[in-house]
Amino acid sequence: MSLVNQKAIQWIQSRVEEVFAQVDDSLFTMAEKAHQQDEQDQLFQAIRAIRVEHSNLVDSFCDGVEERFHHPRNDSPGEDAELDLRAASNGLSLVNNDDLEQQVAIRSMVANIRRDHAEPIAALSLRLDTLLPEKIYDENLPLGPAAICAAFADALDDVEISLRARMTVLKKFELQLANRLGELYEDCNSLLIEQGVLPHIQDPLRERSRHGGEKPPIPGAPTALVEPPLAGEPGVQIPGAADIPAAGMPAGFAAGAGQPGATGYPSAGAGSAASYSGGPGLAPAGAGVPAMATPTLLQQLGHFQMSMPAHTGATGQLVNVTELLQQSLVQSEKSASLHELDSEVIRLVDMLFSFMLEDRNLAEPIKVQLIRMQLPMLKLAVGDKAFFSKGGHPARRLLNELADAAIGWQPGENYLNDPLYREVCTIVEAVLAEYDRDEQIFVRLLESFRQFSARERKRAEVMERRTVDEAQGTARVEASKARVAAVFDALTAERKLPKIVHEWLNRVWSSVLFRACLKEGTDSSAWRQHVLTARDLIWSVVAPMPESSVKMRRLLPVLKKRLEAGAQSLSLSPGDRQRLMGGLDMLYRERQKLGERVESERERRTRERLVQELRREADSVVSIPVEEATNAAVIEEQVAETQVLDESRELPAEQKALPEVEEIQQVVTEAAAANSEDLKPLPSDDNHWQQTYHLKDSWFLLRRAEKLPVRCRLAAIISDLDQFMFVNRQGAKVGVYSRLELAHALRNEELLPLEQGPLFERALEYVVGNCGESKIAISV
């Protein structure tokens, strides 16, 4: 049972990947042709949502199918769905129109699959009925059309997309998966037959009717009773079969796979002249054997090129040209050597493609295809010894364009159907099939590929622009909030403010500052004016009285005018504005009265001090009676009490002064910087820290624990938060780093920079640095 489950999940996962690959292309085409902006935005939003939720959709779909193996249930549309359809047709809507349209599509799919594959479905139901404890019939078959369609619909319900996009997804699901379920049913039936589960059902529908729908006993079929499949049957691998070369494929095609220098080109692959035995084959230079003429060598290379196999494996292999020449000469019972320049060209081309094979810029499937251009490039270089010095040669430019377009390409499970991979394969196949001596084939293919690349870039740029705009908008909002909070923290720290002032700051002025920061920035005059207004508002309620009375009288009319204008700009109701201004007026009147009382009390105390001083001077001349002395002591005690009482009403003199606007601006500048508390700060002269300032548009290999490496590009530096956003080739976001996080990621090789520059020129630099002196002119 587990074998059927595993096989089904693998098949479904492979097909659903094809579904979403087709969906992405279809939705983008629809968006480009949309006439209305709202419709186009909905389709682009659907593309983004499906890309973001892609892995979750696949996992949810597969989990839904697998769950039905453990708990079979009837997913077939029954009487309730019929009632919904009839009610909707009569205008009595039990379901909304969107759900109704989706139900109709699914019912149609299920009906078509049951009609086209009734026999294998019935056979699979009978076989699974013998393995599962529950009664299995067509309606609750875990792999039945109703179950699979319902599992996909359930997974799709978790993604919020428009109806048009949803119906497009269902249509692609029908074309790429539902219509091909016959393959799955045949494979599962074959697998169960191999395991000895009801192997002799002739007509499953007749068999079911003969048994009257009763569930047969579960056979306890031991493995000894199951006949093992014979060698050569499907699913059986004959030991050693992988070692048998394909018919007509020279052994030299598999030799020296990816091992630079393994071919022994400097000595022409035939040993030294002293050890040459004189038999047929490729002789080394200096052995007295006539050299092969260049036209003959080109003809031989042409034969090798036409018989070159199509590499579809995971790794590419270099062609051992000298070994192929050796085999060809031995078969024809001839001997020949190579011209020194031809041998040098073969060595240089081998080194070039060895470098390409090791290049980490490209994914393996793309490298497999580019390596297949080794023989055409070798023919070019043999025929034109100046090929390596022609920087603008169309063949070099074609190879560079192919590599450049594929630098960010990531192979998925269904990469064989990826548009870029298919285009690269088409280009390579055209070169192998059509190139003989006419170099115009490279010009034509180069122009064709450039047109394809332009279309691909346009699609990616649209998605990338939307992704960057969304990220920058979010960053500006977060940065503005942080800067407004920094202003208020600097002004209100360690201060107890009246309730009405808190309401002004939190309800009104925070929005005024936020809008000014978002629209005009913190360097604008409007922002500085609003910051000054917030500072003046707080100063007006914390300034000591009556010392600040004169300044308050000058400030309050201007301050009230600015506050009133700010409240009006937020479209507050007249009632709210009147209440807020009234609260401030009341607060200012109380502070004015307090200042007047303090001033009056200070004048009274001053007069009393003068009286006491005069009395003390008089005491030195005339003695004071005891009663008067007692009254003087009482008066002094009352003055002291009044002084304590008055001082308690005044603000403490040691209160921290309000920061100036320039100080607030400095705090605001630092407010939006990302806070990476867990990371160790790096010195400004650190190499990786300095590298973060020179990375625009660079490509990287992103390596994360327990995840496959991802190729990504630095698409935008969000200055508001000093963040770096990376996107994949399709323009979807794959990561966001602060500058410190990015520096540490570069240091820890979580992000590996990919090499910059054209592939062919980088390979030539490698050759120049490793081959020593060469008789062939090389220009990087």
C-alpha cells in the first residue's frame, strides 16, 4: 500500500509543478493584454501570491491526497451540489457566484475523467479495497478524480486571488494533471499486479457486479507467493546496464568528464615519439608521421559533432577529442599526427570548457548544454587560428549571452519545461545540427536569443519593479514611524505632561509629523517646522513660571495658530478642534494664574524681608520688648512656611532642558537604522563591511541551512532603513538584509558573490593564467 501511496505522490508532485509553471506564463500573458489597470493589478497580484505560496500549495495538495489514503472519504459532488446549482439557476443563491463557477468546473473535470478512465478506476478501486480496512468504491477512492480535484481545490482556497486567476489555475490543472490521470491509474494498477494484488481481473466493471459490491477478504499474500518480475520487464534494472554505452556513441564522449588535463592534449594523447610503435592511430609530433591536414581534421570534428549525444543528465562531460581521433584512425587503419598549432588549439579549447564546467555561476543543467558547444567552438578555432583574439566574434558573444541570461536561473523539479532551459537547448541543438563552416548561424541564433532574452527581462522587470516598490513603500512607512517616535521620545523623556498635551501629541501631531516625513522627508522645511511646533508645545507647559511669562505671551498666539493649522490639515471635525484648543487655553490660563500668584508671593516676601532687616538694624540701637520679639519670631516662621509652600508650586530648577531642533534631527537620522543586536559590530575598515557599498546589481548564491542554494540578485538598497533586498530571476523577493547582516552573511559565506563579466572572457583569463606561453594569439 505504501508503494502505491509513494508512487502517486511522486507523480502528482511532478505534474503539479508543471501546472504552476504553465499558470505563471498564462497569467503574465493575460496581464500584459489586460486593458484595465484594476484587472492587470489583480493578475499581477495573483502571480505574486502563487509564487510566494508555491511550495505551500504543492505541499498542501500532496498532503490532502495522502490524508485520503489514511481516511478515505466521499468527495464526489452529491445532492447538495445539485441543489446549489438548481437554486442558483432559479435565482435562490445558496452559494456565491465565484464558488458556483468553481464547483461547475470541478464537476465537469470529475465527470470527464470518470468517463474517459472508467475501467482503470474500477480496477484500482477493487485492488485498493483488498488492502484498506474501509470499504473502497469509486466515490471514496483515494486517487479517484473527485478526491484529487477536491484536494487541489482545498489547497487553492488558501490563496487569495481573483476569480479569473483562479479559473485559469483550474484550467491548467485540468490540462496538465487531470487529463493525464489515466497514466497514474495504469501505473498504480501495474504496480499492484506486480505485487500480486488481484492480478487476473479481466473486466473490473463486470467483476464488481458479479461480486455484488461485497468487499472480498484482505489477502495475506506473503512475499514468497508473489512471483518476482523477470529481467527486462518495466521497473526492473539489469545489473551493469548503466555501463553499456549507447549504440553508435564513441567511448571518448564519456572520457575525462570534467577533469582538466585528463585528455593529455599537450602530447596529442599518443605518448612520446620514442615510444611510438608505428601502428595505426594518432601519432605524436616528431614521430615522422605526416600531419593531418586542417580540412581533414575539420571533417573529422564535423563527424564527431553530428554523432554527439544529447546530454540530459545532472552533470556534463567534456569530449576527449584526441581519443576520438585515435579510435577513428585505428578503425580506418591509418596513422597521422597533428599540427603543432592544431594540437595547441585543442588544448586551449579543452581548458576553456574545463573552466566553464567548474564555474559556479551557472546551474548544472545549463552547464550541461553549454558544454555541448565544445566541438563547434573547436571547429571555429581550428579553422581560424585568430579566433581567440576576436573579442566580437558572434560565437563568443552567443556563448556569453547564453551564460549571462542563465546566471540567475534556478532548476526546479520540472526544469525541462522551463522556457529559458528550452530556449538554450534549442540554440545548442541548432548549432550542433547546422554549423559546418558558415558563421552566420551564430549571428542568426544570437539575434533570436536576444529577442527572447528581452521578452524574459521585460517580464522579470515588471514583477521586480512591483516587488521593489512594495518593499520601499513599506520601508518608508516603517522609517517614518520610527522617526516620529524618536522625536517624541527625545521631547517627552522623563517629563510628566498634562493629559491634553498627550492627546495633542499622540492624536494630532504624530500624524502631522508622519505625513511630512513620508511626503517631504526629514530634511524639508515643513518637517523641521512641525518638529519645532512639537517642541514649543511641550515647552509651553513645562517652562518655569513666572520667569517665562514674557516669552509665553509672545509664543502662544503663533503656537495656537500652527496647532490649529495642523489639526485642520488632518480634517478633524470642528468639535474636536474646539475641544482640543479649549483644553490648551484652560491649561495656559491656569499656568498664568499660577505665575501671577508666585510673583505676588515673591513681592510680599521681599517686603517682609526688608521690614525684618530694618527691625534688626533698630534692635542694635533700641532694645526690643519681649512681646515684640515673640511676634517677630512668629512672623519669620510664617514667612518660612509660605516660602516652602510657594516653592512646592514651582517646577524644580534641575529639570532637564528640552533638546534643540538640531539635536532632535540627529536622533531622527539614527532612528531608522536596523537594529541587529545579536550581531557583532564590524569596524569601518572591515573588508566585508566595505564590500556592502559596492554590490548594486550583483548576483549571489544564497546558501541557507537545510535549504537548497538560491541564485539571487541585489535589486534595491532601501535607503530609508539601510536595507538590501534580493530577488530571484523572476523578480520575486528572496531575502532582505540590513547592512550589518549583509556584511556578516558575506563573511560567513552565506552569500557567495558570483563572478562578474562575460563567461568566455573569464575562461580565457583562466587559460592565460594556466597554459603558460602559447603560439596562439589570445585576447581577453
